[in-house]
Amino acid sequence: MKTIQILILTALALFLASCQKYLDVKTNSSQVFLTTAVQCQELLDNTNNMNAGYPSDQEASTDDYYLSDANFTQQAGEDQNIYIWLTNGYRKGPTTWSNLYYEVEQANLVLQALPTIKDGTPQATLDMVKAEALFYRSYAFWWLAQLYCKPYIAASAATDPGIPIRLTADINAVSTRGTVQQTYDQVINDLKTALPSLPATAILPTRPSQGAVYAMLARVYLSMADYTNALPNATAALAINNQLTDFNTLDQTSNFPFQHFVKDEYFHNVTIGDQMTGAYYAFMDTTLYKSFQTNDLRKVIYFKSSNGGYSFSGNYEPSPNNLFNGLAVDEMYLTRAECYARAGSTSLAMADLNTLLTTRWVTGTYVPLTASSAADALSQILVERRKELLMRCTRWTDLRRLNQDPTTAITLTRVINGKTYTLPPNDLRYTLLIPYAVLENSTIAQNPR
């Protein structure tokens, strides 16, 4: 069985069990028939599959949080391995991999079905549903790349191993692992193809939109250190939605100060519930906590005192374990500010940073930041990016990118039961090991150690 076929068969079986009323399946082939545009839309609107199945390993490996010795011992062995960056630590089960390919498979089912639908649905509607499927597929591909591919480095991307790029719903089709360059090219191509057929804003925050596409393109290009292309896409996203929640309007005492959907979002997506990074076990980094000044409302919105430490309460999802990993306005302000600074546009960079921070401080107390140079602006922006996007699942990608520059590279450290574990910049462990079940049922080679 080649590559991910067994995993896709498993995912497809689960899919059929949950969506049988919409599908007529030929069990002796890969053909699954969606006969109307409504059925395709309903498939993509299944938020449990398309917006909530993302693994938290990307966040679990970061320095946003720490575990006490006692809480560490309560984690599953595989989670412990992820937490301490164990050299040979891998997940046996395929969940972190197959959940994302399950989303890819469902998107591909829709893309396969749409050209055959002749139910009188206007072409513009069919094109919109196609665009949504392309967005979901690209989102899953990019996420897989952050976990299981080396960081994007232009000089080696054409030869570095990427992910299997599944572009068909045919479960008998042979999958091969592309390169990192091919992986990112596919993500970008899907997003650009989707863009014209989507509405500027979606009627549901769990659906893709043009704002979400621009925001995702900005995120993708930033992860590639392609600041020239990240800048106009962040600007385009902000032209569609630049609303920021004023933290003065939030309940500072609540463990869930944000509503289920906030006006700042372009696209709502969350991780699978995970206790290791959840509010009941994870303590927020104390040095980071102390870096917030008294009148910075993020200090009380994002942090709650808990068992001698601080738990995270700034989730854009009212859940202690399902972390928001979607796309939001604050990220775009920070992305554009960073791109401006790297381009030497100091005043524009600081204007974006101050626009964001004004909404985060007690009314009337914020003093706009200034910078003596573009380098100074960049330094301040990266500090605020670290603080603003806490537990958003962006830190791992940022570390992989920033570690390429010695001036922004850092070594991560954990201490458990008196033993210190470290993750140096550009270590091979910044690429996670592919789950054992995937290797056992495919011809994929394990990532190097």
C-alpha cells in the first residue's frame, strides 16, 4: 500500500459513516458521488471535520508554556516525548497526520464531484464551493508542512522532502512525497485559485473568504521569509477587515473573555482538545508573563492565577483545551508591521504596531512606541508578536523561521525533575517525526535525526 492510502481508507470509512445520507458509495472503487452543490457545501460545513481536527503538536513543542513535574508525569508517554523534544520521540498512532489528510480527502471529494453536478446550480455558486474546498486543502497542507517538513529555506526547498500532495479523491491513486518547494507551491496555487470566487467576508466564520485567503497567503509567505509577498497580502486582508477588539470591553475576570466568534477573525479554526497545552495543566511562561506592563490588559485577559502559576485564558475559542489556530486581524497587523520594518519603512511599521497596542491597554494610558531605526522597530515588533499571539499555534513556525537568522535565534529549554532538556536553533527536531503507523503502512522514509 503506497504512502497514505491505508490512512485515507480509514478516514474515508469514518467519513462515510457520518455522512452516509449524502453519499452513494461504490465499495469496490474509490468513486464517491456527491450529486448536488448543496451536498458539497454540507460536507465542507461539517466543522467537526474541517475546522476542529488540527493537531496541537505544533504548540506543544513551543516555549509558550511549561509543565510542572507533577503535571508532566500525568501526560501520556508520547506527549511527554513531544514536550522534551526526545530525539527518537514519535507518535505511534496516525491521528496527527491522518486528521489533516482526512480534511484533504474531503476537499478532494468535493473538487472531484463539482464538474459532474448538473442540478441547475449557478456557476458562481459552484465556483465558490470549489474555492472553499481549495482553501481547506491548502490550509491542511500548510499545517502538515509545519510539522513534518523542514523549515522553508529557499536554497534547499527544491530538494528537501515535503509532504505527499494528494490532489485526487481516488483512494487507489499512488501518493508520492513532494519537495518542500512543491508543497508550498501547491498551497499558494490553491489559495490564489480560490481567491476570485470567494466573497470578501463569509456568512459563517468557519467558511473561507477572500479575507481569509489574503490572511493565509500572508502567513504562508511569512513562514517562507518572503516578506515582499507577505506585505501586500496582509494589507489586502486588512483592507477587508481591520477591526480589533478593544480589551477594555472584555470581562477581565472571566476564564473565557472572548465570545465563540470575535469580529477580529477572518477564519475560525481550532486544535483537537489536548490537556497538555490546555488551561488545566499548562502554565504560561513566567518570564513572558512578567514582560507585560501593569496597564497592558493582556496581562489579565491572557493570564489567570492557577496553582502557583498562570494558566492561559486568552483563547479565541471558549474552551480550555481546543486552541484557536485560525486567522485574525491582530496577526495581520503584526505581519505587516514586521514586513514594513524589514523593508526599512520604520514609521509605517510602528504605526501598525501602535494601532494594535492601543486597543490592548487601559484606556488613556498607552504611550505610542517609537523606534530609532528599522532594526529597532523590528526588534520591538517581534517582542509584541511573541506576546500577542500567545498559544495561537504560530510560535513554532516563527521559531523555525527566525532561527535562520543568528540575531533572532534562540535555544529552548525545559526542566523536568531536575533534568534540563534543550532544543538549539535549527536542530533537526524542529521537524517532527512522522507517526509510526504512517511509516508502517507506506513507503515514506522517516525524517532524519
